Amino acid sequence: MAALRCTCEQGTNLWGEFWWIEGEHRWVFFDDEKASETYAEQLTHCRGCGRSLERKGLRATTPSLLP
């Protein structure tokens, strides 16, 4: 698991996991904003800017420590 964030100003906290899907490894991203309606749901686009989520376009952050 990796704590991530889009590089845009509106980016929200995400977590990414490296999964084996259809014969290859792929990054899968999830909403990590606990107050969000989509918390823990899989995301394919940044909720802030709408850009497609790709590991190379995200930056590492500190994991959320809220209960």
C-alpha cells in the first residue's frame, strides 16, 4: 500500500495498491478521504482535476492517521 496524492492543487488523499490483474501488475487507487462520500472506493480519475490516475503522475504522502 502507498499513500499518494495527485500533483494538482485540488488533489485529495489516495492510497494505491499493486494488484495482479489479467496477467500483469497494475496500480489500483482508492479514495482515502475519510469524510468523503466515496471513501475506500476505487478511483480512476482525480476528484479535483479529473486527470486519469497513473502512479507516475502522483506524489507520495504520509498515510492518514485518523481513526
